[in-house]
Amino acid sequence: MKNFICADGLDGNFKIDRLVMLHNSILLIAFKPYSGYIYCADSIPEWTQIIGQKSYKFTNPLFELENQVTTIQSIVPNVLVQGVLFFDHSAGFPKGHPDKVLNPDNIPENFMRLKCPEPQAEILQSWQALINLPERLNQPASS
């Protein structure tokens, strides 16, 4: 599902870029449109983007990702919900990156549609619950 709108529990909402049904879990993907070199780590509060001679700080997106995963997990408590950040080829990580950071060169095989077995019954049931979620502000998510 694309652009999944979900209530945040505090009279607001947030958008999830993608939710993907895997055979044994639901995967939340947050796209990060950062180019240049990214210096990051799991628990530091700010990451740094370097473009040419300029540097830009931004809040560690893993914190927001964890909040989104926790919210989805509370909606479908019987299945595993995983979360990843996805950066395209325009971002480089000269000092490495956390495990939850993916780019086109390090997508796990089990995330690929052709390599993924049929979803388990609990996953299908939870997926349907997400599709029918009334808190989605009556906005259909794209599939």
C-alpha cells in the first residue's frame, strides 16, 4: 500500500510511504530523498548530509520509523511489523549505516516479490485489518 494515512493517537495523523505484505511479516518502508554523503548511526540524535562543501543536519529518521512501526504493531499485534528506511542511489554512506537503512544495492532477497513465499494466514488477516482501518481518515491507500 502506498501513502498509508494513519491516526497517531494524538488527534493527528501521519503518512507511511509504503506498507508491504511479506510472507511472515508486514514491512513498513520510509523513503528518504537525501542525496550526497550521509553520516549516521543508530542512536545519535542527528544525522549529517554532505553535498559538495555544505553539510546539513537532520533528525535521525530511525526515531520516527520506530514510532510508526509501534503504531502499526498496535493495530496488528499478532504479526511481526518491520521497518526500514530506503535511500536511492544518490545517497552514499562512507562510514556505513544502520541495519534498518536500505538502498538499491542491499535489499534483502526475502523482500523481493519473486523470492517471497505466499503470506501466512495471520499476515493476510492483518493486512485486511489495515485495509479496513477506520482511522485511515476514509482515504483509500493505493495498492
